[in-house]
Amino acid sequence: MSGRSGSHQLSNGLIVSGRPEQQPKERQPTIAARAVPYTGGDVKKSGELGKMYGIDFSGGDHQHNSGSARSGPNSGPLGKKSSSGPMTPIQPTGLITSGPLGSNRRSGQLDMASAPPSAFNYKAVYGSAVTSLKDEVRLGFSVSRAAMWVFLVVVVMGLVVGAFLMAAVKKPVVLVAVAAVLAPVAAIVVWNYAYRRNGVLGFLRKYPNAELRGAVDGQYVKVTGVVTCGSIPLETSFQKEPRCVYVSSELYQYRGCGGKRANAKHRFFSWGCRHSEKFVTDFYISDFQSGLRALVKAGYGAKVAPFVKPTVVVDVTKDNKDLSPNFLRWLSDRSLSNDDHVMRLKEGHIKEGSIVSVMGVIRRHENVLMIVPPIEPVSTGCRWPCCLLPTYIEGLILTWDETQNGDVIPV
């Protein structure tokens, strides 16, 4: 009988030996095992996350369906703001982003509505990847300072000696002889200042083209070919010419006898630049000779010297002072007055598919072939047949054939 003391009956009525198994005690749920409800993107169901963003659930409406949070940006705020200061906005999708929906527009698109109407800011339009060219192309004489001082000393000594001999001999023929010697020198200096730009353009046209296939790293080359836009195409501000690699808009004002000056250097009876905006960005050029394509690094604040002649798109004269609505809007966007002035608006551009010559330094980085601005200015050298002194040019040089008349090659 002692053996039966250790038997027990199962639930189905069968008697088995042994003691019944001890039922394990029910374990208390831990914090990690607590069920987390699915919010479906509704911040009102997110609990502590919603409190982090200053949303008050005291109204008792946080048990509604998440469809109310997806109704769009015009459906109002998702909750009451707390006094903890401005927080990152929570989108209707439930994602935490750095700005409102639709803020990431494509850079390079000319959206004047997003730019401040009181002050035209190119960074708000294009971004820092586009270079803004503030000044004109800098052209200077590459003559050593020592040579200039020697020339000035010789001129002063010649004048002093001529004046002394004229006073001693009392004949003006000596001074006339000195003036005859100095006159050609002065004529050469005046000629260089007047013909400097045309002389540089002649030098650039005659500079030989190089093949990208055989160019080595660090070589200064001139490449002529068809251009294509990079990641940021540009657009002219007035005519809205799309897909350009270089654009310019310049407003000129004529000053008569007592008119208002357009700038500090504006002289009487001449045209003065009142407003100027020029932009250039990175682009590609396909070499005519080898067929290779190179990336031209003209953006991100690079030094660029464009030789592109603009054309007149708006001409306001004394007889025609009726301004078009587009031109008035263009002036208003740049906080320019439309007073009773004789004005001209000129625009220039290099459109995708145009034939352009680029002069710069070859750089090879892994499998990418690039043309970058040179570190030192480029000198044209002394051109004796034209009586032109050496002239230097700073930056990456862009020249566009003016005979294209807007015709481009489809790319």
C-alpha cells in the first residue's frame, strides 16, 4: 500500500505512479516584454516621442485613427505646442526630417519666387556650387616692376636734361627732340590700353588646340568642343533660356550732362553698368579631336575668365519708355527703380550644345579627367608685330564663337 501513496490520477481518469508535477509559478512580465502598440505613423499614439516634440494630449483625442494625421499640410497642427521652444517639425508621414515637405527642390532651377524680392541672392537661387562672377575679366600688363621704374626714371631724366639744355642754349629744339623721343613711347602705352582686349582675343584664337588623349597631368591646354551641362544647369534671368553652363545679365544706364551715375566710375555722356550678375557652373566638354570628355571645374568659387559677348534684349530710349511687365518684374526682384532713365539690358549665355574653347590645367583623379583653373596667371607674351606688351589673364578661360548665332548641336 505504501507504493500507492505515490500514485495520482490524471485528468482522463488513469491512475499512474509518482507524484503529480508541480505547476510552474506564473512569471511576472518584465519591462522589455511589454507590448508596444503600432502607431502607424500617428504621432498622437507615440507616447513619450510626442511629448519630446511638445505635443499635449490633454484633450483626450489621441485615440483617434491615424488617418487624421495623414490628411495633408492644410489640416492644421497635430497638437498644442509647449513652451519648450521651437522644435523640429513632425511631418504627416511620421518621419523626422530637417525641414518641411517640399523643401528639397532641385538646385540649379531658377525659382525667383523663393528668392527674397528685396535683394537678389544667387545662393538662394543656385547654391554654393555655382560661381558668381562679380567683376569684369582682369587683364593686366605682365611687365616687371623694375622695368617700369627704370622707364619712369629715364623719362624724368630726359625731361630734366631737355629743360636744362633749353634754358642754357635758349633754343626749344632740344625739348622738341626729347618730346619726339617720348611721343612714340606714350603712343604705345595708349595703344596697349585701348587694344588690350582685342589683342587677348587674338591670342586666344591662335593658341593651338590640344588632344585630351595625350594630355598629361599638370599640362596647360586649350580644348575646343561641344559642352554639356553637369548636375546643375543654369537659366538666364530674363529670357529664361534653359540648360546653360554660363549666364549673364547686365543692366546699363546712359548718363548725359547732369544725369545720375550708375556707379562710382560712371562718366558723362557714356554707358555705365548699374547691375550685373554672372554665373558659371561645372560642365563637360567633348574634345573634337579625340572624342574624350572632360569635366570643367568652373563652379564652387573657381576663378573664371569668360569671353562671351552679350546681346541687347531690352532697349529703353527716350522715344520708347513703356516698360514691359516682365522687365518691371525683373527690376522689382532686384530692388532696382524704374525711373526715367535710358537703359539697356544685355544677356549672354553658353547653352548646352554650343562649341566652346576652354583653357586650363589638366588634372587626372582616378578615372575622371578634369580641367581646372591654373594657379598662376597666363601671359600672352610680347607681340611685337602688333606693338602689344605682355598681358596676363587670371583663371579658367572660356571663349565662345560669336558666329554661332544661337545655333547649337543637339546632345
